[in-house]
Amino acid sequence: MRRRSGSLLLLAVLATLGLTAGTATAAPYPVDYNFFAGIPPELLNHGGSLPGANDTGCVPSAAHPDPVVLLHGTGGGAQTNWGTYVPLLANEGYCVFSLTYGAYDLPWPISAIGGMASIQDSARQVADFVDMVLGATGARRVDLIGHSQGNTVGNYYIKRLGGAAKVGKMIAIAPAWQGSNVLAGADIAYFSRQLGAGPAFDAVSSSLCRACGQLLRGSAFLDDLDRDGVYAPGVDYTNIVSALDEIVVPYTSGLVPGPGVTNIVVQDGCAQDYSEHMGIAGSPRAAAHVLNALDPAHASPVACEFVPPFTG
């Protein structure tokens, strides 16, 4: 199943009758399970919001009292990273919000490429955004859904900027909690430091993307962030990873155990799932796990189906 047909049918019936369910007053938004589904809207509406997102008049329902804030990955943005999740969550009755952080202050399309700044700077933008969401909706806390770098940005906000008191759940898609050794970048960084060339390596690796070097395994940033453990007490974490991830290397970096932490590998029990680092953010199976993590009291079985790489 690529969407929860029961809730969508109910929304459609209510819309036809002119009634409402929570804040939903229109027919369901079409959901395209494709990682690239958010790119056409960005091309048509530079720096805008996907339909169903960033409605400051959205009133959280009793069923879903916590708004959902989406945190994109490196190079992503408010629209480009979340073409699947915004309509999916809006159809399920959530108040959904997304932002682009860490982008260069340059004209579009550069302004749509987020995750280039340091994780600390991006997390401060997230902190301000969450405060806006709470103020607009009247909610007491939010749930965060991150993809790739967005998880580390969200966790820095939670652990270092007071976010633990404002976040109920952190649902991490393809996280790199313990860093990545993609293209042997962490190994090269280590040997560069051993040879006294660490500052030169850091300067080169952060010349365009300051966050990228911070996400390498063994970086000073991650060592500091994890000095008191990966997770923050009081926040529920769900990690959803792919064994085929080619960016988070090894993928087990995102499977750190902890009290109350749920770890999910999408290929477990489903060899037909070929989603990797990008595709997992457009995968219907990963999305079903996300919905279950957001609302575990009404969890549904996650069907095994073919999921292609790159698109989901």
C-alpha cells in the first residue's frame, strides 16, 4: 500500500460533504513517492512552500497535537527534499512545516541549496523556526523528521540549543550519528591530521560546504556533540536506515542503540527494497515506518514491495 487509504477516503468524503476533520478542508493532496517530487514545485515557485506546508493558521488536532517540522539533508531545501512527505503528512491531518537552512545568501537557485553552513548555524535557524511554529500553532512541542544532515542539525538543536524541551520525537531517515567515511573521507582526514595537514584538509573540505567535514567520522564536531551520548533524554528517537546507503558509510552509523530508541533497516524482511541514501526519502516503505513512528498507537503493517534506488 502506498498510502493509508482509510484515512484518505475519510478526508475525501468529509471534503465532499463540506465538513472538516481537524484542519483538513480540501481533497487530499496527491502523493508522489519519488525523492525528486519536490523539485518541480521549487522550479515553479522559487523559495516557496509545498502545498500543505507552512500554514501558520493550522490548528493541531487532538489526534496529532504536535506539529511536524521537516529537516532536509545536504543540498536540500524546504521543497526539494520533501515532495513526498508534505502531502502525505498533510493528508494524515498533521500541521506540517519545512524550511531551508544553511543556504548561501545569494539569488535563486543558489538560495535553494541548503545545508552548506555549519551545523551550529543551521541549528540556530531551526531553533528560531521551531519557536515560530509553536507560537503560530499554540502547540507545546513539535516532532522532527530529518533526512541525512538534517538529523544531525536537529540533534544539535535538541542537545545544545534547548530543543529537548520542545521536541517529542526525532524521526531520523538515513542518519549518520557516528559520522560517515564516504569515499574514505574520514580516513583521509585522520591521516592528514597525523601528518600535520589537518588545517589544510579542513579548509579544503569546508570551502563550499562547512557541514560536510563536520559529518565525517571522527570529526571534532561529532566528538563534542556525542561526548554525553548520541541521544537526548526525554526525546523518542526512531532511526530508519538503508543497508544500501552509499553516503552514510557504514550505514550502521545510524543504528546506535539507546534507551527507548527504535532502529529500523528497511531491507530487513524485504529484499525487494533497493532504496539507498536518496531513495529512502521517497520510499513508500520508509514513509510507512515514519507514520508508525509518529503515531505508534495506530501503527499499520509495512508491506514489502519493490522500491527502486535513487527515486524511492
